[in-house]
Amino acid sequence: MAHDGFGAAILEDLHGSRPRVEIIGNSRVVVENHRGIQEYDDGLLRIKCCGCEVRITGAGLTLAALSLDELAVTGTIVSVEYTTAG
């Protein structure tokens, strides 16, 4: 099939160790496949992921859920940044 490489890439994205970030309006962000929280207060959340950092800024940020590989933050989301080292 001509799209086998594409399908494999999609499966890796869905099941691999890469972070998956879901933004729901401006009030909720869910991050899967994280490696821990680097910094957290009511205006900033920095999340370590495999090879990158996800940075969420806003107001009244609250950690609504936290597990070993998934977290959810609620509040007024102003920005979500994805940065890589290098």
C-alpha cells in the first residue's frame, strides 16, 4: 500500500512516547506522555516531556488531574508552547 509509511507514523504518534497535547477551548489542557512537572504556579506550568518541554501560561491555573503519564490543567489558558532543546 502506498501510505504504509504514513500509517506507521500515525500509529507511532498515537502510541509512542511523544507528548500528546489536547487543548479544549481556553480553559483546559491535557498532556499525555509527560515526564514530570518542572515548575508550577497559578500562572505557569512547565512540563517535561521526551525531548521537549510543554509550557502553559494563563491565570488561575489548577492541576485538575495527575498520573504517571497524563495530566490536566484548568484555568484561563493564554498560551501553550512546545519547545525542544538545542
